[in-house]
Amino acid sequence: MYIRDYSYIRDYYYMKQSTSWGKVAGWYNQLLQEGEDTYQEKIIKPNLLRILAPKSGEEILDVGCGQGFFAREIGKAGAKVLGIDVGGELIRLAKAQAGKNETYLVLSAEKMAGLADSRFNAAVCVLALQNIKNMQAAILEISRVLKPGGRAVLVLNHPAFRIPGASTWGYDEKTNIQYRNINKYLSQISQEVDMTQGVADPKRKKFTLSFHHPLQVYFKAFAKAGLAVSRLEEWVSHKTSDKGPRKQAEDAARKEIPLFMCLELKKIY
């Protein structure tokens, strides 16, 4: 049971809009196009391509593809990639920028209607699983469309350290240590999240829902779907602080407390 109960929301269209980043499609697309120092560019992209190692002739599914930032990189490697997302605004942007190896569909990860069983060599889901209300349904669908022995590569905000509404940075002046304060972990949480941080005008603010699950919930979902974890990596920030009294503590904390967790799963049945 989620701490904040959104079970009264029954209308699919409303739920789709509440969990989609389509409302900020233009801003997010511009950020990734122009942001050379983003986490997507500096941390996630090189590591995702290293682990996925896409090859010509493979067919790969990008679940929650957004405007196609990672799908385009997979396509450049020669693999055929299908990107799906519930945000129609994002899919329109993806199609407008698509290369020859890319196809995009407006489709829910929770029910991939029309996608055949055992179709894909691999699947990726980058910073999207945490925005899917029925995570178990999405994992089952990913497994269903993977070929036997196929792989899924998932990238999450680290569920042990980045918990929406329940984790913050703290600083101990006596020891000059910056630490992560965790208020909840085992509880499953749904939390409204500001997608437009840095935008001061409240009228321009846009929000989505993010869902936290502890590791045991994820691993039980994988087992139920016939997926075995074959790799786990934890990725830290590449950034450093400007000069100041807390710079040393902040930079040290960045290297000790990971931002992201990457899991590689293999379909075993």
C-alpha cells in the first residue's frame, strides 16, 4: 500500500498525464540537446551503451523513451530500436528527430498492446520505471516481449538514497561531513515531484508522480517475471562544487553516495 493513496484515480487519461513528462516535452528536449554537462550525457549515456553494447541486426525496445535521447544513440550503433512512451508530445519530438533505425509509438509500458511475444533481443528503461504506477505490470510486459536469454537494462534513481519526499542532504559542521538523510525506505511511496526545478513562476510549474519501491520489491518483481539480475552498478555524480567552505565535504559525498543504480536482467524463462 502506498503511503499517499492515489487508488481513487481511475481515469486512464488522467493517470497517463500525471505520470508522463509530456507536459514539459519542449523544455526537456532542449535541455538534453544543449546540456553537455547533464547526467544523461556524462553518466548515463556512456555507461548504458557500454553495458547494452548494441549490435547491427539486433532489435531493442526503449521503454519510456521520452523524446528518443537514448534510442537515437542505440540506433546509431546499428541496432533497430523501437521507442515507446505514454507522452504523445514526447513521441512527436522523437519522430521529428528520428534516424533510419528508429521507430516510435505512443504506448503504455504497463500493457504493450500489439507487441509480439519474444520479439526483442534487449530492452532498456532509463529513469522511467520510477514513474510507472504499476511497476510489476511493466516488468512482466518487458519480460514477455524479450526473446529467451534476452536482456533488460534498467537505470533508476538510486532507490536507497534518492527517495522522493523522504531523502535530503545534511551537513555536520563539527566534522565537516555532508551526509544523506533517509526518512523512509521500506515503505512504498507515491510522491508529487516538481519537473520544473529552477522555474520560479508558480504558474509555470509542472508536476508528475514518482513512485519509490525498496530493492526487495524490485527483485521480487523481477523473479515473478522470470528475470535474473546479472549485473548491478551504482553511478556517482561527475560534478564538483564551486569553491567554498563545504566544497571538500560536498565533493566527497558525491563520490560516496550514488545517484543512479543500473541493473542488467536476463530472461531465464
